[in-house]
Amino acid sequence: MSLRGPQNYSDPRLGDLADVLTARPFEPHPLLKGAHAQTVAGWAWPRPWRLKVLRTPTVDDERLFEVELGVRLLARCRWQEDRSSRPALVLVHGLGGSDASPYVMGTAEKAYRAGMNVVRLNQRNCGGTEHLTPTLYHSGLSGDLRGVVAELLDRDSLPGILVCGFSMGGNLVLKMAGELGNEECPGLIGVCAISPPVDLSETARHIERPSNRLYQWRFVKGLKRMMVRKKELYPKLYDLRDLERIHTIRQFDELYTAPHGGFSDAEDYYATSSSLPLLAKIRLPTLILHAQDDPLVPLAPFLRPEASDNPNVLLAIPPHGGHVGFVSGEGKVGRFWAEGIIAEFCNALLGPLAS
């Protein structure tokens, strides 16, 4: 396990977590040592028995958060019986995902069993919510997440909140934390990011490699389907005449994300929305997990000083794990190593909660 950074963490609890990571490094499943195998297994590994607690039909509470005028986000919440005395973990999915993504569901189960409230948030248009906003989602909408956190603290009187994002959601989480900087946000205890694309331009370029063509095809296919649904709901807002000419994420961002998000072009969107320049400003206890062999998100940005020299950030970059994969041979933290480490992160900052 490689832990980068000053290692004289400003919060001693990060030091304790670093010790846990050193003692429990990621060891890939013996049949899944490759980056692509890890990435696919993280999504496809069958685990219905692990999600039983989250399939109880009467327990999840659907909640709408109005983050700006005319923009609502749907979350599915699992509350402890003594909700107001328990902290909450807010989970944010990646590109093309939703509150039902396997990594979100798996992490939610662990957090709920540990005694936390759990909020599984859908970004704009995700999880079948295209009708809740005329706008599109993108990697710079950290204000949405900040609005959700503020409402949970104010309306629900929760004692504390941690936020964890996966892939694109990880960039959002880190961007929010960096934008807060020294600003007081009582109740926001810490943030965690798994495989975050902190440099969006480099990530878009990385995904265009021939070895990633299937991932690119899947992402673009999902984005095109979203645009068809948006056109049906808001026919005057969206022009689909050039939709079939799009074959890459960058092309989609150039044609749709940038103009509809208020950016001059895709590069402007990437530069404005990447969390990398903001990592040095983070003052909350923060954990970043990123595999060195991630096939979608390049390693190089994490080696820059702004990513590795902040004493408030614990950056763990194991050699293997793929993109939001980290499927192990069980080991000390279970089959899904990153989910276990997120639970350890919560324990480090909050202490054991389960009764």
C-alpha cells in the first residue's frame, strides 16, 4: 500500500486510519488481478445476500431536495430509529450510475449496519429523475451536494454528516470540500472519494485510449439515452440533430454539457469543474482511494503536490484495484475492500456507533 503525502496529518484520526490501511492493504482476488477484471467485477460481482437489509420494502424513505429553483434531486434514505442522534453518510454515484449502483448499495449496507443513517443521492437526471429538472448534470455541480448537506443538517437536526463519492461523484465531493476551504460548515465531519477523476481533461483523454473503447461506448450510450428522454420532456431546450455523431465523452461535453452548463467549450468545463486545483484548500479530514492501475482515471494528477501535500488528506494509491473495483479475496475487510475502508473511515472519525 502506498500512502502519499506529508504523513504528519493535521487530524490524528487520519493517522490512525493510515495505520489501518498499512495493516490491511488491498490484495486483489487471485482470479481478478488485472485492472479491467477488477473494474468489471466491482460492478458485476453477484452479491444479493449483502443487500438484503436494503431491500426491505417499507424502510427506505424517498426524499426530494430542491437545490435551486426548479431543480430537485431524489435521494433514498435509510434512517435509524433514533435518527436525530445518529450521523449520516451521504453517498454520491458516478457517471451513468444511480442510488442503486452496486458500490453505493454495498457501502450503504455497511454504514447502516454500523449504526449510521444513509442517504443515497441521485445526481440530476439519474435514477430515472429526468423529469425533476430541465438541466443536465455534470462534474462541477458541487453546489447541489452542498445544498443537500445543508438541508440534512438544518431540517433533520443530524449530529453530523460524512460524504462519500465514487468516480465522478468523488470529484464532486472533493470540489465541494476544496471550495469550503476555511469556511465553517458545522456538522460536516469529513469526506471520502473513491477513484475520483480530479483532472477531467486528462481523464477524458485517458478514456479515449483504444483499450477503453468499451467503457467509452457504454458511457456515451447512456448519455445519448438521457438526451432522448430530456428531448421528450423538454422539446424546446435540446437539439438532437447531431446526437448520433457523438462517439466520445469529450464530444458529448462539447455539444451538450458545456453550452447547457454555461461553459465556453469542453476544455473550459473541464478546467472549471476539476477538483485538482482545490485539493490543497481542503481543511476537512479527507480520504482518497485510487488504484494505480485504474484504466479510466490516470494516476499522474495524484502525484502532483496539490493532491499529495495536504496534511488534511490521506491519499492511498494501492497498485491494483481498477476503477471503483477493489474486489479482494475476502481478507480482513471483506470482499469489497474499498467499502470496508469507507466503513473504517467513518469509524475513525465517529467511533463505533452500532448498538
